[in-house]
Amino acid sequence: MTAPTGDEPGSRTTYDLTKRADQEAYASLLMAQERRRKWMQRTRVALVWVFLVLILWFLFSFLNLDFGYIFQNANFVLLGIGVTIGVSLVSITIASIIALFGALGRLSTNSIFHGMASFYVSLFRGTPLLVQIFIIYLGLPQIGQQISARGFPWLGSLFILTAIQSGVLALSLNYGAYMTEIFRAGIQSVNRGQWQAASALGLSRMQTLRLIVLPQAMKLIIPAVGNQFIAMQKDSSLVSVMGVWEITYRANRFARKDSKYMEMFLLAAAIYWVLTIFSEWLLARLEGRMARSDTR
């Protein structure tokens, strides 16, 4: 097509409209090709997964596993999913609150707040989660007994926690320490000039944090917290040592009773795997929705 000279009335407008239509058609073609490429990629990945699962099934068939026993007791183990998810949800919520205050302490210019936050992060990141569970579940009651013996039974009773309470507290404190750095990095990612602009408008630091900084920082924080939740679902299996009837504890009950360790722990592993895949899918959907909201 030869571009018009502009001498004819309306020729430039017609040319621009035609050019724009061609560009839109080309863009639509590229988008269709990209969708097809992604669909083909997902299909190939799914086929690889199916192939690998079949290989695992084939290998396990040589171990003379009692699959009938697995299916017979699957419902009993599946009942632990609610406890696992419940403990994880409560713990990640408390951990997020702890992490927010920990991040504010780490960013504070006040030496006391900064020192307390850095000490907390170092302590709980530097000690094993299982040890923390034992200290909270078995060690705190010992302190409570000593306090009660000194004439403060009401105060001593506060140190005696149930197994689920101990597990939630340990997971919250441990993950709160790791997530403190996530929240700190998210807050620091917001341009410093926005703090200065908010101050010029007369907003206090807390108002700036609540109304301006945190809404922007959460776009980076939420996906990372989602990954922490996925990890916490698996680490929640550690509360089984206290007798909490979650997935691992229920699987271990039958494994020890009938010496079917491989069968029952493979079942537990499969359940955790499915939970992880589902959680990753939900997280991907959330990230996609957040990305679309940014483009609007």
C-alpha cells in the first residue's frame, strides 16, 4: 500500500485506520500463537508427569506393597487433613502479625526496638523447629510449676499449653522470624520518596505505613508468604511428636500397629504432595490476579 500524500480529503484518516487494524490483527495473531505455545508446553509437562508417576508405580509394584491395606486405611489418615490445614492457617496468620512487628523493629532507628527484633530473628532462625516445639511443650510447664510453687498458680497455669497450642506457638514464632525479613524487604522496596511526600502532606509515620506503604509492599509480600504457608503445611508434621492427630500421626499409628511403614508413610507423603500442588495452584491464581490488577 502506497501512503497517501495528504492532498485527498480523508485519505490520511483512512490510512491510519487501516494501519491500526493491521497492527491489531498482527497483535491478535501473536497472542494466539503465544497461547498455543503455552498450551503445548503445559500438555508436554503433564505427559512427563504421567510418565514419571507410572514409573514410580511400576517400581513400587516390585516392593510387594499392600495397596489394599493403603486403601483400607486411607480414610483414617485423610481425616488429619483438617488438623494440618487448621494448624497451618492459624500459625501463618499469627506469624504474619509477628513478622510485621519484627520488620518494623528491624527498620526502626530506636536501638531497643531494633535490638529486640534482631535478637528474636537470630534466636528462632538459629535453632531447630523441633527443639523449639519440645521447649514450648515440655519446658514451659516446668517453668509454670515453679511459678505456681511460689504462690502464683494463676500465672503458672498460663505456661501449660495443649499439644495443638504448643505446635501453633512454635510454628508461629519460627516462621515469624523468617517472614520478618520478607516483610522488611517488602517495606524497603517502596520508594523512599513516598515517605517524604506523605510527610509533606501531614501524614504521620503510622498513617503513611498503613495507607501508602503497606498496600504497595503487600504485592511483594503476599506471594512470599504463600510460599511460607506451603512449607509450613509440611513442617506441621513435626507436631505429631506431641500426639496431635494430624496426617503424619495418623499414618504412624497404623504403621506401628501393623508394621506397614512403607505403605502408610507413602500414603502420608502422597497427601502432603497433593496439598502442596493445590496450594501452589491457588498461589499462582492469586499472583495472576494481582498482576492483572497492576496493569489496570
